[in-house]
Amino acid sequence: MGSVKDYFSSFTTGFISLVKGMAVTGKEFVTPKLTEEYPDNRKEGVAADRFRAALTLKYDEEGRHKCIACGICQRNCPNGSIEIVKRVVTTPDGKKKQKLDRYVYNIGSCTFCRLCVTSCPQDALEFSNDFEQAVFTRDKLFKQLNYLPEKDEPMPEPKPAVEVAAKPAPQVEAPAADKPDIVAEIRQNFEKIDKINAARKPGQPDAVAAKIQEKVDALQQKIDQIVAAASADERKAIAAEWPQLVPAAAPAEAAPEAPAESEIVAEIGENAAKLAKLQKADLSTLPAPAAAKLKEKVDALKVKINELMAKASADELAQIKAKFPDIAPEAENKN
Ligand code: SF4
Ligand code: SF4
């Protein structure tokens, strides 16, 4: 009798369970579907706007990107997924300028941390949400981000206008608008360097000292970039406060008599300014590895200056002697 009762009891439980299951199924049968109909709907934007699919350079409507090949993104990438290949070009106004040659991005090793995007001072990078990045071979994971043909630099049209305007007005009006910004920016960076340098202590762990040096180098590099991008008037304003930053601009008042400065003299000037900056550091306060690194940089700059002097003509050596008496004895030795 007991087994018959058990039979009907389990039959009832099973039937109730079946009805519950069918109720769920029936409910889902009439509920609107949320399934993505990929790939039919790929044009409608399947990925969210903030999805990080692949690093790209931002291009404006004229097909120009804003990358200045400073290499900050490359240094900040924890995975070495970025390689910046740069080249130096001479602009129509005779200045030397660093330009991006190739921006190589390896999506295969990228972890999409976005450090490169946030550290870029030019706001030149962004992540696209083009998520279809599957390829058949690994070499296709290396992408050249500056894929559009290089556009010519917009010509600095105001050249004649500025010269005409600069002569009657005694240098003050045109630069006055720009001067405070660029000069203040450089001053801020120097103040930051002073603050960071104040944190140096004898006997500091090497890692701390190296980090401090790294920050100082980054700030000095930033200052160099600001100076490199400065206009002629801005360079005058900078030279008035920090002649060592714009060695070529210092003797501007003697310009009528002095011969035009050649590329070699300008390059020696830049290197001499860097050398002077590095030589200001007190090696005795630095830990041995940091001091060695600094000395290495100083030696490399001296070698570079000597190489440039070896290429200089007699006139150029005379200019170097006049402008940089500290390094002139070496010029004479070369003669
Ligand atoms: S940090 Fe920005 S400007 Fe500098 S190299 Fe990278 S993308 Fe170019
Ligand atoms: S997202 Fe991160 S890992 Fe990827 S390239 Fe940028 S810094 Fe490197």
C-alpha cells in the first residue's frame, strides 16, 4: 500500500515540476529577444563607444595627426607595444624639427591599459572600438598608425608681415601676447625640476634616485620641446630669461655684423646648452649609478660636440670660438 502511495506522490511532484519548467519556457517564448544579430548588424555599432579595441592616431579633416614623435607613449607602455621611429627634417624657415617617421603598434602584446593615451601631451591618440581585429598571422598584429601620406607643413605665411611689423614696433607688441604663456610654462617646469631635485638625499636607494633623475629628464625634455616649437619672437623672450636654452638667439643684437649661423654652429649651440645643464649637477650628491649615468651623458655630448667641430669650416670654428668660449679651446686643438 505504501509503495502505491509513494508512486502517486512522486508522480505529482514530477508533474508540478514539469508545469513550472514549461511556464518558464512559455514566458521566454513571448518575451522580446535581446540577441545580437552579428554579423548582420555590424554597421549599427555592436561595441560600446568606450570599448578599447585598437590604438589609433587621431587625424583631423585635413589628414594631419598631432604626434610630434616625443616618445612619451613608448616610454610609458608597460608592454613595449609601441615603437616610435623619428627623423629630423629642416623646415622651410631653416629650423631643425623632429618628425614622426613610423608609429608602430603591436596589438598582439597590448593590454589596452590606455596609459599611452593618457600620457600623450598632444592628445594625439585614442582607442577605436573597431573590435574585429582577428588576423591569421602574427606579423599582421603590427600596425603602422601613421598610415596616411605625410602632408606638407602649413607654411608660416606671416613671415614677411612679421618682419615688417617687427621693425617699426620695437619688439614689444607682437611677442607680448605669447610671451607670458610660453615663458610661464618653462618657468613652471624649471620650478618642478628644482622641487624634484630638492628631494635628492645622500645615501638614497638607487631606485629612488633613478626615478628622480627620470622625472628631471622628462621635464628637461619637455622644456626642450617647448623651446623647439617656439616662434622666433618667443625664442627671443626665452633667451632673455634663459640664454642657455636658446644659444643661437643670445647674440641676436649683434646680428647685422655676425655672419649667418650655420647648422653645425646651431647644433653645437644646442649640445653646449645641454652640456652646461648637465654639468651643473653635483655628482657628489648622487648615488654611484645615477652619477655614472650622468657622466655617460656628459661624455656622449662632448664626443658629439667634438665630431661636429671636426666637420666645421674655419669660419664656423671662428663663430664657435666667439659664441662658446668654454668649448673653443677644443676647436683650436682641432685646427
Ligand atoms: S606621446 Fe603622443 S606626441 Fe608623443 S610620440 Fe606618443 S603619440 Fe606622439
Ligand atoms: S594601451 Fe597600454 S599596453 Fe597598449 S599600447 Fe597603450 S600603454 Fe601599451
